[in-house]
Amino acid sequence: MTNVINSRFFSSDAGLHFAEKTVQKLGVKLSELTIKKFSCGEFYVKYNESLRGRDIFLFHTIRPGSINEDFMQLFLLCDAAKQSFARTIHVILPHFGYSRQDKIHDAREGISAKLMANLLVKSGMDHMVTLHFHSDQTQGFFDVPVDNVNTQNMFVKHFKNIQKEKKISDFIVVSPDAGGAKYAKTFADKLGVDLAIMHKSRPKHNHAEINEIVGNISGKTCILVDDMIDTAGTICAAKEALLSNGANTDIYLCATHPIFSGSAIERLNNANFKEIVISDSIPLQDKVKNSIILSSSELLANIIKNTLDQKSVSELF
């Protein structure tokens, strides 16, 4: 507990929605910092107390619509902490933007996820905690320790409660693409149900077509699981494909990152999922029909405690 008290905790506006709950569980308060924008568009950041020799934790996240500004704020916050002689700089960043650009898909593209990782390290970050990278390889882009936290257990716990309360015995976990099959398989194993995998193609960005379903979903109550929901085009197409192949009309959707860009909320509301279960990695501007937001604050608080006490973090998820 002494280590927690001697540390300092700061949050940008982007991270405030989960930071306040997290520090409350730690029994401490957020310290003050100043973030403002000059008329020319430049950001100004300043910590309102001494950081010299302190372990500091920055709560932040990358939001749709302000991705580049959120990253720039974070770079400046890390740099200011470094220049203020903070002992260690721990960034709590549930959603890591640019994570889908983790490899070269087509000629003359860049690997933007690696660039963002390099910039964060260069700005002074010593350690990062994030929720559910788009692909595990992203962890290797960082030259500092990264805890890529698996959110699966809190989602599995939620669906086990549904199984028990609603006496549902025909759940099946469905991955909307082959890339998410590994995650979906461990999810299905923990829930004790079968797995189905959908095969999709992408004729262009933010557009997907479902070509085939591997696995028997006829008469089953499906749980579509993914790491993120962006425009919701893929996931809504997946729901229609499941219904066309005889799935139960009650279809659940589960994802860590509710990006919800473009017409996503309208699509999700029209799709009428039985329940949409998401984490609080990104603050939501509008309510989504039948949505449940699971808090990551207790998990993050325990990770921070173990980090400061030099205990294992992996045992927590």
C-alpha cells in the first residue's frame, strides 16, 4: 500500500471515465494536470505538482474521431513527465489506436502500429498496460514492457451468469473471421461450449462479406466475439449470415473495444442484437440499444498494485 500512496496518478479527459473508478479502488485520488490548446492548434501540458523520483501512472485512451490528437496529448504527457524527473512512467491505455495497421497488407503501405509504439517509447514511456491488442504481435513493437491484458475472463463470467439465470444450454461462440479464431476458441473452452468460425472477404476498407460458416450453428444461441467493433458492418453482416443458416434469433455480441465510428450505432440499433457486451476501454457518446458495459477498473487497479509490489500480473487475467 505504501508504494501506491507514494505514486502519483493522472488522467486526461480521454481516460477519466475509467481512471476515477480505478483510483477509487486503490484508495487514492487523481492528481491535477493542465492540458490546453493554443489557438494555432498546439497542445500544452503541465503537471501541477512535483514528479521528481515518483512512479507515475497516466490514464488515457485513444478515441474515435480524435485518434491523432489523443496520441499527441499522450506523447506530450510522457515527455513532460520525463523532463520532470519522474522515476517511472506507466501508461494505462485500454485502447491502442492504429492497432489494425500491424503489418503490410498491400504494396507501399506503412506499419503504423509500430510507428506509434516507437513514438511512445521515444517520448519517455517505461511501461504500458492495454486491453486486448488487435494482434499479439503488436506487443513486440515496443522496446519497453507491455501488459496486453486479456479481457476474456470478465466477459466469460458475464455469459456464465446468463447461462445460469436464463438456463441457456445451447450457446455457441462464433468468430466473425479466421483471424479471431484463437481468441474465440479459448473463450468457448472457458464457457464450455462449441465454436464456429466464419470466413469473410474484404473487397474494400470497412466493408466485409461473409462467405462461409465452419461449424454447426443451426438452432444454437450464438455469441459473436471480436476484439473491436468499428463501423459494425462486418458484425451486422455476420448476424444476418447466422440467421440465414438457422441460428436462434437471440444473438449476442461481445467485443472489448466499442469504436462505433460512422453509422455503427445506427446499424447496431437496427440489427437488434439480444445483448451487446463491451468494455469501458473507450467512452461512449451515445447509448446503444441492448448494450452492457463491463468495467475494467478492478482489473486495472489490481494490475497497478501488482506492478508496484513487483508481483505477477499475468495471474490476474
